[in-house]
Amino acid sequence: MKDSDIKIYDSYLKMYSEIMSGQGKIRTIQEIKECLDVFEKLEDYDKCSDLLNVIRIETNNRNVNK
């Protein structure tokens, strides 16, 4: 992994941790998708799977609350 990729990975790893723990700033679906795109590009498919599950849950929750 290039140094620039490592910096990007570290930045999004923090966001990923906040999303998965439910702590910190509340993220929008778009922000979660952006995080997903970065991990997909960097081929960290376990995190992609986790983020897809979060997107599904958030989308279902928003549809139920309408």
C-alpha cells in the first residue's frame, strides 16, 4: 500500500470505527457510502460487508419511520 493510501485508510478507519460503534458524529447514508467506496478501492472487503449491513439497517429504519 502506498503512503498516500495508508493515510486515506487511517482516516476512514476512524470513520468506520465511529460508524460501527454508534459513537461520535451521526453519519449520513452518503458518508457511509463514501467510506464503503474507499474500503472497496483498498480491497478491505470485511469492512465493506459491515458497512453494507449498516446501510441496509439505516435505510430500513428510515423507511419504517416515514
